[in-house]
Amino acid sequence: MTFARVALFAAAFVAAAVVSLFPSAGREKVALSVAIDGAIGPASARQLEEALGVAAKRDAAVLILKLDTPGGLVTSMRQMISDILASPVPVIGYVAPAGGHAASAGTYILYATHVAAMAPGTNLGAATPVEMGGLPALPGDQKDNQKDATGRPAGDAMMTKVTNDAVALIRSLAELRNRNGDWGEKAVREAASLSANAALQEHVIDFVARDTTELLQLADGRTVDVAGKKVVLATKGLPVETLEPGWFIQLLSVITDPNTAVILMLVGVYGIVFEFTSPGAVAPGVIGTTCLVLGLYALDLLPINYTGLALMLLGIVFLIIEAFNPTVVLGLGGVAAFLFGAAMLLRVEGPGFAMSWAVIGPAAALTLGLALLSGTYLWAARRNPPRVGGEAMRGQLAEILDWQGGEGHVLALGERWRAKADEPVAAGDSVEVTDISDLVLTVRRRDAGRNGARQ
């Protein structure tokens, strides 16, 4: 009996050791799901990177990447594609829910996934690269009037390079996943789009699924290439666990909007200026520094034109100088520099990452208004004579403490002063300071001043 107990304990110890060495051996397989809803940007790339890390750590069977996006930044898109291609966990791209789409950058990402699927009522395509950011062309520009077959300005060498690079990318992904590369090129060059059923017929996706349950059922048994290894998917009936974005990703999605980043920078600069002009206030300095750091961090993650950023900062500096030294010229120049810088800020304006003049215009007007308001107060302060020392004492009220022979002491501004008067006063009378000489105040009775005024 004792021997049986010892053997039982030994077997339990070995089983626990095996489970600790191989965690996945005692854990049920699961399908993880992450949703990319909105423009593709730094927050989306970070969200997918973290989801792939969790999937690899938990040895998930698959990661379902739900897409509903109008597109976004090329840099973030390429980072997401690189993460998918290097992932040790198969990724199922799924355009959902009904009414959603995977346009522009979303099409490339869907092509990169190991299995591509769409929900009924969704679409993909329109993968033509967007124009380079910057100032718009003038209406009378001859180059703007000459169009090629695709409707873009003729002879635009930069756009030709960008388009050819995008075609090469989507064709390489199509070859890797055995999908329709010809239609992918058409989506890039002609901005073609497809519905879910049409995409299935064109061999752009693998199947159409109504929900995640059907998605996992249809994906079951497919052989995919995962990081150079052939893997047979076993996904039928797997429980699905959704990975929600953390607080940092939610913050990143807000501040990486270029309009939000610009507003944060404005708040930061003015907060620091207010702190310098009113030392000890603390709150403006703390808020301003925090906003400025967040704004600069967000702009560092975006493909910005540093000339545009320099112009915006120069415009803000001009407006600050205008507030302390009103000249009008600096104010108008500051607004012009700020607006030109905002127009040039982004090198590439992807969907969801364009500068909004509905935000930038009022921000520039508010900045100019604050500068003019501050300048008005400073100008009014300049026109008034300074009231310091003896000047500050004139007109102050005082109370007679003691008096004898035309001289005595008064209480003014909480201090005891020597005083004299040309008229009779007595202790306890309320008087007004008319002059000061050698720390001796000249005072008069208040009622005497008023009577003299009436006469």
C-alpha cells in the first residue's frame, strides 16, 4: 500500500514537471481575435504587434485579424505586413462586419495574411497610393491641367515611383499567398474595388464567412506557410478570445492624429510661455510641458516634413513676440508661416491622417487673437505712467495715528509713516496722500479734497 502511494506521488510529480516544461501540453488551444477599426497608423501597428506577441506566447492556434479600415499610412502598413510575415502563429485576415471594408492599406494587409476571408456585404480595393502631401497646385498650373490615363498629373515622376513600388509589393504578396496578382495590380493602378463574392471569384480571398464560427470552420484543414514551415490549420470549434487594446494604444490612436498633435503642441508652447510670464503658477508649466512632449512624440511617429514643422514653430514664435512687442507685421507673418507650415507638415496624407483646415484655421485665428489681445493690454500698460515708489503712494488713503503742530504719524498701506499737512487734522481722521518727500508724506483731509473739487 505504501509503495502504491509513493508511485502515485511520483507519477503526479512527473506530470506536473512535464506541464511546467511544456505549458501548451496542458492548455486548450484557442483562437485569438484582434480588431483594427479605423485608419491604419502607429496605434494599429502597435496593436497588431502586441496581439501577435500574445498569440505566440500563448501558442494560439490562429490569430483572427478583423479589418474595417479606409487605409492609412504606408509606413505603418509595411510594419504590419512585416509582423504578419514573420509571425509564428497563422493569421486569418477577415474583413468584417457587414458594411465594412479593407480599402487602400487594408488591401495589402489582407493579401499578406495566411488566410483571407470577407463577410457578406463588405468590399476591398482602391489601393492606389495617395498624393504626396504639401501645398496644393494652383488652378492655372499647366502641369495640373495635363492628365494621364489614370487622371493623375502627367510626368509626375515621384508618383510613378510610388505606384510601381506599391505594385511590386502587392504582387510579391500575391505570389507568396498564391492569390490573384493581376487584380492586385489593377487595384493599385486603377483603384479597382471588389465585393466579397466578386473577390472570391477573382481568387483574391479564400472564402466568404458570415461570422467567426463559420470562419474557423472553413479555415480548418487548410495548409499554410507560416514562417517557412507548412502548417495544417485545426481551427474547427475553437473558442475565440478577443484581445482589447490597452490604454497606451488608445492614447496613441488619439495623439497620432496630426490635428491633435498640432493642438497639443500649441497648448504646450503657450503653457510654457504663461509659466515664464507668471513664475510660480506651476499648472501652466506642467500642462504645457506634458502636452508639448506628447505632441512631439506623436509627430515623431508620423511621416512629417520637418520644413513644415519648422515653419509652424517659427510662426508661433512670431506670434509670441507680437504679443510682447506689437508690430502687426510679426502677427501677420506668424499666421502666414503657421498656415504654410500646416499645409506642408505631412509628407504623405493617408486616409484618416490629413490636416483638417477646420481645425488648423480656427487654431491659427485663436493664436492670432491671443497675441493681439496680449499686445493690446501691454500697449495700454505702456501708455500709463509707472506707479512705483513715491508715485505708488499718491492717492493712497491713510489714518492719523497721532498729530501735533502740523506733523505726526499716519498708517498707510499697513505701515507707520511720518506725515505733515497744511490744514488742521486730528488723530483718527481719514486722510489722503498727496505727495512724498524724504519718506515724509504730505496729506490732506479727504472731505477737504472733495469740497475743493465742488468749489
